[in-house]
Amino acid sequence: MPKLKLLIFLLTISINFCYAQLSPKEISVLKNDLVKAVEDAKLTDSLFVKLNKLSGKTALTTAYIGTLEALKAKHAWNPYSKIKYVKASQKAMQQAVNMDKENLEIRFMRFSIEHFTPSFLGFSKNLNFDRKQIVKHYQHDNFGNADQALIKNVAKFMIDSKRCTPEEVKILKKYV
């Protein structure tokens, strides 16, 4: 559970890049609500509805919707519903990646979701590819609009995930 809270915290750090159509106050409330949504199914659902109502969804907005789908899977008790939400999350995350292949934050969100999804379900197909893409961003100091807090937290999460090679860990440690 603490790992999932960390994931949500990391995801909310730069949420303001994807919500240009929301006011600063709405962004602040959304950040707080997203952290609370980890433990609150009703809040997860309401945030999901709110984001789906936005017009002209950006790649990041789509990725956040995918993240909320993953949270819906976490909250669901019915195994069929869990699988349905994980599949929807995967679809949204793939759409977000297709919209912006070079976005560190989107790659990280997908990596994080797949990291926490039980591997026996077969929904973690992009882990290695996304890991390599994330490390590539660090190798080339290519962070786009990501702020320093996000860059540091992604590097720390990647190291803590124990999914990186020793060479990759060396690259990431420069940013922690």
C-alpha cells in the first residue's frame, strides 16, 4: 500500500502540465484528491468522470485517466471487473504513449502501473521497454517539461523498483 501511495504522489507532482484548462485552485485540489483516491473508490470514480469530461484531452490527461482506471481495478472486488479496468488502463496508457512517445512522465506512469500489476496476469508487457526508454531520458538529460522533483522521484522509484540493471542504476543515481 505505501508503494501505491508513493506512485500516486509521484504522478501528481507534475499534474499541472496536463491540466492547462483547469485553474490553479482546481489543480491543487485535484493533486490532493488523487493522493486520497488511492484509498477512496468513490473519489477515484469522481476524478475519473471529471477528467473524462474534459475536451481535447492531451497525452498526459489520457495517461492520468489510465492511472485512474488502474486505481479502479485496485478498488474493485470482482475479479472480472479488476481485469476489465486493467485492460482499460492498458488501452489508455498505450494511447497516451502513442500520442507522445517521448514523454518521460507517461512512460513512468505506465511502468509504475505494470510494476504493481501481478505478472501472472500477463499485463506487464511494456516493463522492459519503458524502463529502457526512461533510462534513455536520463542518459541524454531529456526531461521535456518535467520539473526537478519529478525527475528525482522517478529516478528514485526506478532504483527502488529493483527492475534496473546495475548500469542503469548508476545512471539514475546521478539524479537522486
